Amino acid sequence: MRNRDSVLNALNGHSDHGRIEIKKILPKISFTLSLQMRSKLPLLSQHYTFRFGDMVQQMKIY
């Protein structure tokens, strides 16, 4: 019985440690993703505004 408790405690300690590691890593991942999105968003918005401008120009021609 005591042996099982020590195994369970070891497992619980291990899983808590894993959760702490994940909690440390997740903000870094989300931060880098947000940085990448911010750097890509201006490019995307420029691309779509150019596209929209082309459409408006074509509409004026017709």
C-alpha cells in the first residue's frame, strides 16, 4: 500500500513539473506567434488594399 502511494506521489510530482514547464513555454510561443502575425499583417493589408484599388480602377473603366 505504501509503495503504491509513493509511486502515485512521484507521478503527481512529475505531472506538476510538466505543467509548470508548459506554462513557462506557452507564453513564449504565443508571444512569438503574435509578433509574426504583427509583422505579416501590414504586408497582408497592403496586398489587399492594392487589390481593392485595382478593382476600383477597373470598375471606373467600365
